[in-house]
Amino acid sequence: MTVSIYVIQAMHGLVYGMLLFLVASGLTLVFGMMGVLNLAHAAFYMLGAYFAYTVTVHLGNFWLSLIVAPLMVGVLGVLIERFLLRKAHKGGHVAELLLTFGVFYVLTECVRLIWGSNPLPVPVPPILTGDIPFMGMTYPIYRLFILLFSAIILTGMALLLMRTRIGILVRAAVSDGEMVDALGTNVPVLFMGVFGGGAALAALAGVIAAPFLSVFPGMGLDALLDCFVVIVIGGFGSLFGAFIAALMIGELQSFGILWIPRLAMVFQFLLMVIVLIVRPTGLLGEKE
Amino acid sequence: MMSYRAFQTGWGGLVALFLLFLPMIVPEMKIHLATEILIFALFGISFNLLLGYTGLLPFGYAALFGVGAYAAALMFNHLPGTPLVVTLLIAALAGLLTAIFIGSFCVRLRGTYFALLTLAFQMFLYTVAMKWRDVTNGDDGMGVIRPEIDLPGFGNLSLMNINNLYYVTLLIVVLGILAAYLFLKTPLGNAVICMRENDERASFLGYNVFLTKLTVFSFAGFLAGAAGGLFVLFQEFVSTTTIDVHMSFTIVLMVIIGGKDRFLGPVIGATFFLLFQDWISDVTVYWWLFMGLFFIVVVLYLEGGLISLLNLDRVWLWVNRQEK
């Protein structure tokens, strides 16, 4: 009996960790490539969740939002990169950071303006409601869906990055953008694409998080703080590092709540501080 | 022809007169606002010692403000007889110690890394303030009673009177801003600016970059802690809002909008921000949206902030042309 509680709790941690990685992966990819920590990323995630709410409630189809939300947010991301971020580029990284911070604020306020400040429930699609028996207890099907879905997306992303020409270009631009530019690739367009792709990924994470966490204007900030811890621990710009860190944080929160609920939030910061003292560049990060 | 020096002194004198006689000119509600502006001016100036002069962007700067605020509140509540100066000094020292602690981890880093690590520490302290209910009373916060001060020649003055509070705040804020100004004039202040431009070269010249930056960070923390203490005195209340992410973000907005390249930029920023907030919050509850849009415009098109529009040199030239 006690063993199954731990297993269930570990599963909860795994689900949250995967979700966290889905959000953090876009963030760390953009950071590795452009050197910009895109604070607006969290707002993209939140927008995804709100689009899921609107589509599910007004069109009655949750699955449709899995297509609509990433598309719309992806386009928004491309526009923001093209018309705002690129202009801030000459001001250096601090100006870029400030710009994405401003975009984050404006998007959060727009969400408040359009959807209001109250939490909105997003119903779980009928096929995925209910629980299945699991080690003598039950486990919600929707959480298993999150696990499966993020695993599929992440495998897809890994294949895209490792096995396709675009993936090779992206990885090359992460390691030396100027050289890729000199070799004849249109790096600004590549940046724009990655930025949009990252935004779409965040929106996708927002959609599948929506029935699980409910939708409210503070969710962007919550996600931002968790993601930030993830990419600091994993090492800025390292996808695999972020993966490990996301699972660590997921489990840490899950078991922290089980054992010492009052201090659950403190744990992840302690972990981050310890990692930063021992390895200032994060687990797998390269030197700044 | 008027000398530039005389012109500057004239402007300074006018502003000083305005601030001194403000309670006689405007209604009590606006004195409230003016007191708040003064506090955020000091907070902003201390922030800009890091952003504008050291080239470090502390995203979690409310940590220092909040610790000062809590220290002052605890002093007010548990040791009510303490002279106000001592309480504020303790608030400032709390800010200083926090800054030494946070800074020893952060100031080795630059740019985004520094910005976000300070944010992490601020979030950590926020969580502590939230969860350590025995001391901080969590997000319910603690009420504070403004003390009386005993001023030779004036007798006992109650700070419940907003005008008295305004003058006390004015005095402390002016002293704090003056301290920041003089700090920048010292050789240490020059070394800091040198490190903003190129800290590798500074270290080749023999400066201890880590220690110098830590000193600035701590000094800024001292001023931010004092501002936090004043804020508690002003609000008669302390809660986690003094140490949360929004406070951190607010000061970033204020300083960037005001202008980080000039010493008084943050003062203009705090003034504009709070006046605008006062005006627009009657009109719409979504005023953060406008502030956010305005912020984006400033970041993209007005790098020097509002103060760069307020060019005294140009006024001086214009005045001289009229005299000819």
C-alpha cells in the first residue's frame, strides 16, 4: 500500500516534470540560439491555455484547440520577433530581456482584459475522463495522456533537431550563428522560425495543461518561475539538461508536498542555489 | 550671459522650494502621493546604481526593499520605543546584509544570468515571508503604528499627520539620494563605471571586480532597505506585496521609463509612474496594459527614457539666445 503511494506520487512528479519540460524546452532553445531569455514565453504558454478554454467551451472540441492554439500563438511569436525583438537587438541582451518582459506584461494584461481575472475551468475531453486501476489504486487517465502526449512531442522534436536539415541548421546556429550566416543560411529567418516554433510549443503545453491546472492570469508567472529554475539547473541553452532538471523539479515538488508541504516551494530554490554553487553553469550548461 | 552653473543652481533651488512648500500648495491626498513618489525615487536611485552605473540588471530587486520593510515593521511592533532613526537604520542594515548575502552569489555573473539569479533569491525570500507566519503573518501582513518623533525645538511630532511624515520622508530621501550622488563621485564610484564599460579591462588594471561590485550592490541594498522602511512607515502596513515579483517589476518599469543613463532618471520615472497610476486608475483597471505598452515604446524608441526629453542644456541655450 505505502509503496503504491510513492509510485503514484512519482508518477505525478513525472507528469508535471514532462509538462514543465515542454514549456522549458522552447525557452532554452531560443536562449541557446539567440542569447535572449524570452520572458514572454510564459505568456505564450498562458495564451495557449486560454485559447484551449475558448475553443473547448465555444466549439465544444478540445482536440481542435491542439491545432488552433499553437498556430495562432506561433504566428504571434513570429510577429513579435520580427517587429519588436529584432529592433531591440541592437540594444544588447539587457534591452532584449526588458522588451520580452514588456511583452509578457502586455500579454498578461490583454488576457485579463479579454477573459477576466477569475480562474476558468476547462473540461477534460470525454474520452480521457475517469481513472484507471493502477497498482491497487486508481490513476487519472488525463495525466497519463499528458505523459504520453509530451513524450510524443518531445520525440518528434528530438527527431526534428537531430535528423533533419533544419535541425542541423538550428543546432549549428546555436553553436555559431555568425558562421552559419556566412555560409549562406538566412539566419534571421531561422531565428524567426525558432522563436515562432518555441512559442507554438509553449502554447501546446498550455493547451494540455489547461484541463489539468485550470486557467487563470497568474499561470504565466507561475510557469515562468518554474521554467526558470529548470533552465538554471539544467544549464542555459541545454535541452538535455533542461529535461533532467524538469524531471528533478517535478519529483521534488511532488514528494516535497507529500513530506513537508509547507516548504515544498522552498526546496526547488534550495536545489537551484546548491547547483549554482557547485556548478555555476548548471548541470549540463557550457560556460557563458 | 548666465553661467551654466548658476542656471543649474537656479533650477535646483526652484525644485527645492517647490518640495518644501508642497504641503501648502496641494491638498492632503496629493501629499500622500508625493510621499510615495519620494520613497520610490530613493528606491529607484538605488536600483539605478546597479542598472545604470554598474551595468547589472537586478530583476529581483524587491528582495532588498522587502527585507528592509519587514525589518522596520518588526522593529515598530516589537520595540515600539526605538527612535525612528534607529529603526530606519536597522531597516537599511537589513537591506545591506541581504545584499551582501545575495550579492556574493550573484555579482560574479552578468547580464541575463545576474538578472534571473537575483529574481530567484527574491522569490525565495518571498516564499519565506509567505510561509513563516509566526514572524511575518504570511500574506495577511502586519499593521504598524507610526511612532511619534521628538524633535528639539518642535516638541513631539506625530507622524500620523501626513505633512510631518512628508517632511521626514523628504529629509531621509534627500540624504539618501545625496549619499548615492557622492558615492558615484568617489574613486570607487568611478571604478564601478569603468566595470560597466569593460570589467575584464578593469580587472587587468588591478581592480578587484568582485569586491567592488559587491560593495556597490551592498550600498544599493542599504538605500533600498531604507526605502523599504520608509514605505512601511508610509503604508502603516507590511505584507508580502513589498517583496513580491510585482514590486520587482514595478521598479524595473519605473527606472527604465524614467531613464537609466542619467542620475535623476529614476526620480522622473517614479514621479511619472505614480502620477500616471493615480490618474489612470480612476479611468480604467487595466492600467498596467498602458504602462506595459508605454514601457515597450520606451525600450524600443527612447533608450534614454523620459529624462532624455527633459534636456536642461537645451533650455539653457534657449534662455541665452533670448538674452542676446
